[in-house]
Amino acid sequence: MGNTDKFSNFNWLNEPNSWSLSNDVLQVTTDNRKDFWQETWYNFTFNSGHVYGIEIKEDFTMEVCVEASFTTLYDQAGLMIYVDEKHWLKTGIEYNDGQAMIGSVLTNGVSDWATGVFTGDPFKFWIRLSKVGGVVCVKYSTDNVTWTLLRLSPFPISDKYFVGPMCCTPQREGLLAKFSGLKITVPDKDILHSN
């Protein structure tokens, strides 16, 4: 999709104090107690997590390799598609119940959370997010060869979407996350079943 698939064309939503970009590899160190969440169960709202994104108007598929050392409750890193504070989806690894889990949060006014056991190496994984019409499809890979469906969900139609790598640490600061291998392409005809 042209020159969009370079991190040098991206911008911050909630820029962290410490980050670097070299040879199209993004490294981020999270600030203290940053997250995205809207109300459900905890009755609090956060819109302070770090997203290094680009504005996309058409349908797309974005994928990236994520490397991070998750150690603390709710440490998280992956990809995010963001319309506004009340309409977004974030997905990737999140540390919960003493282990790194694969999951996603869809927020349409309020947040949901779906999570499950990750069978690969959580310190290096690949995540893919496709948006076609009013649908978002998320897949992940442990080897960048075989991709597994994580989520298919409705998503609000908008004239533009802010999309890119995301990381948060609601309970601490200092998670070092590395993002590489960025690809932005036209979605496959069958985003659900294509590998």
C-alpha cells in the first residue's frame, strides 16, 4: 500500500518518554500506569496507552513482529485500531494470571476482554489485524508461517482509522517492547480462512 508501511511515516498517540526508531525497528519503553480501558467491571477509564500509528482510510491488513518481556499484571503489547476514546480494538500478548496470554479487547462504548493460553514463545510473536468494511479480523503466529484466528468482530465504520503497534503497563513502567517486520497490504479476499 505504498509508502505507508514504514514506521517513519507513523505518529504517536500518547508518546512515551523513551523510544527509538532505527532501520524500521521501533523500540518503546512504557511510561508508568498507561492503558486503554473503558468502564467494564473496574469502573475506570484509561486512554493513555502508547500507540505508534498511521491514518488509514481504506481496507487494510497490518502485521508486525512483537518482542517484549512480560512480567507484571496487565503488561501488554501488540496492535491497535483506534477511532476515538470509545471505539477501538487492541490485541496481542497481555500478562494475566501469572503468565503471558494471547487476547484482545474490543471497545464500543465500553470494553470487553477475551483472553486465552498462548502456546508459543510469548517474548516473540507475530500479530495481524485486517479491517474490511465493518469487520475486523485478528490472527497471530508463533513462527510467522502458520497463522491462527484469534478474533472476528464487528467494528464501527469510520472515514479513517488510526492503526499501529500498541503497548501498555497499567501497573508499572519500564516494559521494553520491540516492533519489527511491519507490513501493510490489501486484505486477502478471505481474511477469515487465508493463512
